[in-house]
Amino acid sequence: MSATRERIAVVGAGAFGTALAAVITLAGKSDVTLVGRDPALISDLKADRVHDAALPGIALPDALVFSAEPEAIRNAEIVLFAMPSQAQADAARHYGPYLAEGAIVVTCAKGIDRVSGSLLTDLLEQELPDHAIAVLSGPGFATDIAKGLPTAMAIAAADIAVAERLAQAISGRTFRLYASSDRIGVQLGGALKNVLAIACGIVEGRGIGDSARAALISRGLAEMSRFVCAKGGQAETVRGLSGLGDLVLTATSHQSRNLRFGIALGRGEAVDSLHGTLVEGALAASVASRLAEGLGISMPITDAVTAIIGGTLDIPDAIEQLMTRPITTE
Ligand SMILES: NC(=O)C1=CN([C@@H]2O[C@H](COP(=O)(O)OP(=O)(O)OC[C@H]3O[C@@H](n4cnc5c(N)ncnc54)[C@H](OP(=O)(O)O)[C@@H]3O)[C@@H](O)[C@H]2O)C=CC1
Ligand SMILES: O=C(CO)COP(=O)(O)O
């Protein structure tokens, strides 16, 4: 006997939302609708089944439904929010009234809300108190996912049974989710690795060497662990897909916008040189530094990225500061 089909809506027709909608459709277990806010884009997607701007040349599955109407999420049991982190609150307010009773909302963004300093799951819980809120995060570029290359990520909900149901519904032959109950660890891995990827980009753009990159990855992971544990998450999660896995991917692959942004900084190019591309780490750095200060934990790499982006520290001084901190144990 086959399991009941889930109805899934993915809101946010950018690179990640479109890739997720495509791969979940291809898994064949659910009826999937991709909901975008730009009617012209949605009409092009219906006509061409290719997202030229976000995923050029990748054919989207025939069974994937597109809609520009918020009404389209009404029947969905699972709703993925795939817009940037700073748009999650707005999206909750806009789409919230259309959610079905009992619908689970999954944030797919990697960031921290800059206005409130809240974790995205806390923010969504506040905006949508009648819905279970989950988070999907981990190593995977939208293009790789949409092309059907093997990818694994984590999905976390407060109730592990909910996370397991989501992992079953969303996983397929090329996209594999691991269930977790550590929403804090999973989402902070995604938010903080972007800041560390910028640091690695600076090292690359400045030509400081691969040894420095390895040091940043490993000391960055220590920062991430301190922050996650101080916020109530688990160190074990940091060592998993959403922490170490995503940090290694983003800190080493030129597909990463955060790494490319850091490279541009390291080369002394203008910080707007990515022409409006989303760089979540540039938004998360200062809020992470602020929160870390409040928590009384040390985040020297994150602080250095914050100061470099803010124009209060130049790169040679940042390196000097990081290298001359008091000698300590690992
Ligand atoms: N790209 C990737 O490889 C991955 C991305 N992510 C994460 O996913 C999130 C989105 O990234 P990505 O898809 O790459 O970004 P894109 O810039 O490609 O797309 C963002 C999309 O969100 C839409 N959007 C913005 N604000 C709202 C809103 N208020 N309501 C509804 N839709 C909105 C945008 O619409 P419009 O064009 O109309 O502005 C756009 O379609 C980020 O947090 C990112 O870190 C996670 C894993 C992989
Ligand atoms: O999070 C990502 C891959 O896991 C995408 O990284 P960028 O946002 O740096 O492109």
C-alpha cells in the first residue's frame, strides 16, 4: 500500500525555493506548488519550465505547479519558506492568513533576523503561533540540488516525530534529509558559516594561503560551537551537516556567494561588486557579533568580519589581531 501523498508549497521562487520545489516534485511522493510573488516570473515558469535567472538551463519537472497567488498554499500540509532571512517576518505576515490549520512551516533561510536579533524559528513562532515551525539547512547549492546531484541536509523540528515526517516527505533519490530536534544548532550552523565563508574569501582574495583557510575553518567551527551551545543548541549538531558540512562547502567552493563576496573584499574591490546578489553572511555578521557580546562569548573571526565590512578595521590589522591574541589551548 502506498503512503498518503503530502501537499507541499514552497514559497519564494528564487534559486533555493525553485531547486527545492523541483527536487521534491521529482521524489514523486508529494504534490508540489512553487509560489512566487512576481506574476511575470510565474507566467514565464509556466510557459518555459526553466528559471532563467536563478537556475539557467535546468528543466523543471512537468508535475511542478507554479502560482503567484498566496491562496495556492491553502491546502498545503507543509509550507517551505525559501525567501531570504530578512524577508521571513514579512512573508509570515503576508502568507500566514492563507496557511491551513495544522500546516507545518519550514524556514529554509540561513540567517538571523537583524531587527529583533531573533533566530528565524523564534521569529516565525511569534508570527505564526498556531503552527509547528521547522528548519531546513545544510550543505547544498541550489544548482546542484536542481541538477539532481547527490545532496544531504538536516531538517529540525522541536518534535523529532515532526522532523522525521518532514524528512520522509521531502527526501528523494538525490536529496537526502537527516532529522533532528536541535532547531537552534541546525539554523545557527547555516547562519554562522556564511560569516566564516566571508572570512575564508578574504583570505583567498588577499592571497594569504590555504593554511590560513584551514585555520579559519577549524577555529570558526569552535566559534560556532560556543555560540550554538550558549543559545541552547548542541555541539554535536555543529559537527554535522548543517555546521561543519556547510562550512566546508561554503568556505571552499566558488559557487558560494559569501565566499565570492569575501574574495572581493580581500582584493580590495567595492563591497557592492556582486551587483545585488544575496550575501546572507554580510547581514548576519554584525547581529552575530552583537548577540555573542550579550552572551559573553568570544567570536574573534566573526567580529573581525563585522569590523571589516563596517569599515572600522582593515584586513592587515584584522590578521594581526587574530594572530596576536593570547596563546591558549584548543
Ligand atoms: N541558493 C542556494 O544555493 C541556497 C540558498 N539558501 C538560503 O535560501 C535563502 C534564499 O536564497 P536564494 O534562493 O539563493 O535567494 P534568491 O535571491 O535566489 O531568491 C530569493 C527569493 O525570495 C523572494 N522573496 C524575497 N522577499 C520575499 C517575500 N517577502 N515574500 C516572498 N518571496 C520573497 C525573491 O523574490 P523577488 O525576486 O521578487 O525579490 C526571490 O525569488 C537564503 O537564506 C539562502 O541562504 C540555502 C541553501 C542553498
Ligand atoms: O548555503 C549555501 C550552500 O549550502 C549557499 O551558499 P551561498 O549563499 O554562500 O551561495
